[in-house]
Amino acid sequence: MVRFFILNPTLLKWFVDNVISRDKAVEIAQIAMRGQYKCMTPKFPRVPLVNGAVRQCEPMNSASKSEPQSIRPNKAEIAFLELAYNRFYDLYEEIVSQNFVDKKPAQRFLKIKNALEVYSELLGYQPLKWIIEHLKTARPPMEAELSSELIKFIRNVIIHYPFFDEWDQVWINKELVSWNKENTTIEKFLIKNQQKKEVKYRFYDYKNKEMTYLKIDFDYDYSSGNKVFLKNIISEIPGNRFLMYLMKRTLDSQVETIG
């Protein structure tokens, strides 16, 4: 079972401004759970008051006069989040495993497609939007774009042009993108990023205990009508692990415990 941090808009702003890592978030939640503070309502003790920054949090011996109406997640959101998070974590474990590369390309393609679909739907959850906004100022260049725009771009290409069976087959061009509508989100992304400097990235895979290196290459000429291959922007195997790493790190920001 996945348990989520209970937040309201003011508390959420403090949360994303001050809590970067999941470990730190859990540490803060544990302090609150030991009874030192309550937040919004006695049923949901979570994040402690820090230098008076979060006025919704009060000492446990202080009675709450009214229960706020904007606690996140609400009942409906929890029902959706539990299903979506559990599905994403199952896919994560499979995609980043060492033997995932042994599967047929078409099987790998279906799995990463499903993971992108789940993640894209989860980005509709307001607290995750705050996390993406926070990344724009608090993390390395383009990380917010990588965590949101690039993932949505890949997802939209795969969903709206379902003609391909494998990652390395996927391509689009200006004619295909604008066949029935111009200025789509796909086209905006391609125009915005074409000829930009490549982004080099590395991350440590704790599950497999290895460092992964890759680059995201925007050296394409979309405006001239040339084919833009997905594999040339980001290669499949390290790219898929990287995408799963980015997505999971964003999603983990809302998780208190798993189990």
C-alpha cells in the first residue's frame, strides 16, 4: 500500500521549497507522526512547523477550530493515486531490471509506453505540478523540461502516431505532425528545442548498482521537413532507464511509505 503526504496549498509550497529529497521528506513526516505537531487536522499529522513558515501546522495540544477544505489528496485523488502509483512502480521494477534488455524490442516498447501513459496522467495531480515548477529554479538546467515536457512529447508521439512496434522505428516530420492541425504540443516542443545544445546526464542506478551515462540530442532540423527519429534524440535502453528514473523521482516526492 502506498501512503501519500497530506498537504494543502500553503503547506505544499513550503514542502517543495524546503524538501528536495524523499529521505528528508520521510524524516520530517516521522517527526510529525511522533506527536510533536499536527497539520490541518488531528487525523493527518504530517509536517512540523519550521520557523513559523507553515501556519497551518500547530502544536498537538492546540485545538483546531475548523477542518480545511483543501487538503490534498482528497478521497477521489487517493483512489486514483493508489492505482496509478502501484502500476507505475510495477513497471519501474520491470523496466530498470537487468534482464529487461533480453525482452523483444516490441515488448520493451509496450512497457515504456504504458509507463509514460501512467506518468502523464499523474501529472494532473496538483502537488506534482508544484514539484515540476520547483525543479525549474532548484535543479540543473532543463531538468524540469526533462521531467515534464520531454516525457509528454515522447508519450504524445507514441500515442498519436501508433504506427510503430519498436522504439528505434519511431519517427515524425513536419508533414506528419501537422496533417490535420498546426501548432500542436508536439510541434511546439520540436520547434522550441531544435538545434539546442545536447544535454549530458548521468545517474546512479541503486537497484543495479551502476552508473548510467547518456545524452539527449536536439540536433535535428524539424522546420525543413526532415524526419526526426526518436532514437536520435534519446537512445532506447539507457534512455528508458533515465526516463523511469526521472519519473520515479518526481512521483516519490509525494510518497510517505510503501508497503
